[in-house]
Amino acid sequence: MMFLSMRQLLARKKQSFLILLGITIGTAAYVAISGMMLGFQTFILDQLVNNEAHIRISAREDILTATEMKSFPGSDHIFWSIPPSGRKDSTRIEYPMGWFTKLDGDPEVAAYSPQVVAQVIFSVAKVNRTGRIIGSQFERQMKVTNIEKYMKTGSFKDMGNSGNRMIIGSKLMEQLGTRLSETVLISTGSESPQPFKIVGVFETGIKGIDETTSFISLVDAQKLRGRPSEITDIAVKLFNPNDAQIKGDHWKKSSLDKILPWQESSASILSVFKTQDIVRNSMTIAIIVVAGFGIYNILSILVNQKKRDIAILRSMGYRPGDIVQLFLNQGLILGLIGGVIGLILGNILCHVIANIEVVPGRMSGPGNKMMVSFSMLIYVKAFGIAMASSVFSSIIPARSAGKLEPMDIIRSGGQ
């Protein structure tokens, strides 16, 4: 049956070629566009998941209201000209040791890093820039994030555990007009500025981080704020990042501290990913419809044109199932060849796109090249789409051909 299927396809070379071309272009387009979209998503998720805390524990945020001021005797007779407002909480985690004990005993926690996070002013000569410092123990911070992977100069370990050394974002260093081994004054605004020596430079590719952030040791951050032993944040890494939301919701039930899973802090970015997935899925449907209609049309025409041949085959003893298989094979052949060629063409396009230089930080990865994913799942899905559209669009004309009887074909004057 496969031999007969090939002969019939080759008898209509032009029609077969056009259908084959449609499947090939659709498959290649899916591979290329999916590679770009998933490449971008993979890069951003790597920043969100592996270069930041899966769960961030920080000091609770309580807002003071007029209602809460009515809890003492006689407060019902007090009328506020200006209602009380502001925060009544602390700027630090009140009992970090309790968290350390809890995290050490949790089998789902891979690592955690106590931190002091503060808004500061960076100064070099007459140049001032606002930003933030993250004070941490370098060995713990390297277990929680992939910051060492993004070091442009030096090593994250060079920060040490004290000694007023800092790791600075590449864009922040450019804005300050300073260089490696030079000194930057850092001030919290309430304490005297302290000098810090630049011992390393990192570049994540995310402008908001590279322009504002620097790392110093936990002890130095506590001294800078004038508050020894204070912890403002705890960055937690889980073995499974996807469990962060569930774990965070569970911890919220037993703690007043602010607990923020990465899914909540990055909700706006994740919504963009959903939009991209909708686009990809819409494109998938379009490919199926276009390729499916093409195969359906060519096989339907072929069935009408080959009624005489079908009558001869049925007279020779071929069963209806054999006739169905004859035309179904033609759809499978078109899907198989078109899918394979499309995968090869799509892979070539992905390599071409991956070598396109773009503006640093805009859809770019290491080397300022376009970010493209070569995930095997993309190619499996693309090939599956090509085969599925071919099979389903071949079923109806194949079944129609199988129902034809020799005498009916003769009576209708089939050629």
C-alpha cells in the first residue's frame, strides 16, 4: 500500500509539492518563533528564579489607621482633625533565629541567606547616585542565587565577610565614573558615609539591577546602618522553585513577617509570558488549520479523480480498510517529510537568529546575542503538530474512499 501511495503522490507532483511546502514552512516558523519566545522566557526566569530569592522573608508592614487608635478607654470621644497614618512596624525581622531554626529543619529548603537590604546613596567625587545595598554572607548568597555566574570582573568571594569591599553592578559603576579597585562612598542618609573598595563587577543584563545594586558583606551592612546584628531580609531557595507560592502561603499562616514568593513579586512578568504562550498556541492552531485544509483538499480531489482505480482495486479483492490505508498513508508521508524538513529549516533559522547582535539588555543574553531556546520539546511538539494535522485531515477523504463500492462507481460513471 505504501508503494501505491507514493505513486499517487508523485503522479500529482505540483499539488504534493505545494502541500509539502506549506507543512515545511509552518513547522519551521513554529520552531523559530517558539525558540525566540522560550529563549527570552528562559533567560528572564533564570534571572527571577536563580538570581533572586525563591521566597523573600522581610520585616512586616503594618499601616497605622484611625480605627486602631480607638482601642484605649475614652477613645470614642476623640475626633481626629487629621487621621493618624504611617507605619507602626519595625524595619527588621524581630526574631530571625526562629526563622533560621525553621529553615534548617525544612527538607524543601535548599539554602537561605540572611541579608541587610537598604536604600543608600553612592558617591564618587561630585557624582551621586541612589541605589540599594544587599549585605550578605558571600558563601550563603552564592548558594541562594547564581550571582557568581554573572560576574564580569573578579569573583563574588572577593567580597569577603568584612573589610568594606563591594561588588558593584556594571551600569552603576559606569554612572559613577569609577573603576575596579577604586573607592565609593556609601551613605544611608542617617549615618556618616563610609568608603568601600570595588573588588568585583557583575552584569545580569537587567537594567534595573545593574544600575542600582551592589553587594557588601553582612557585617559591613550592619555597621553602615549603625545597627549591629540586625537582619532585614532572609532570601530562601527551594529545591523546587515552583513550590514557592504554596510554601509561602503556608508560612504566612504562622508568621506576621512579610513573605513574598517570586511568583507574586514577578506577577506582571509572568502575565507577559502567558500572553506569549497564547500567541504561540494561536500560531499552532493556524499551522494545523492551513496544513490540514491543504492535505484535505488534495486527498479529496485525488479520491474523486481515482474512483476508477479504486473500483479496480476493490474488484481485485482489496478491502475497504486497504483503501482507507492507501489514502491515509499519503497524508502520513506528507506530514513526515514536511515535518522533518521543517525541523531542519527551523533549527537553521534558530542558529541564524541566535547570532544576531542586539542592544545589551534588550532580549539579549551573554555576548549581546539574541536569546534562542533549542529545547528538544519545541522540536517534538512541532513534529507532532505536523503529523497530527496530516493524519486528522487525511481521515475524512480516506474514509470516503473506503466506502466506495465498485458497482456504485461504475453506475456514477467514475473515471
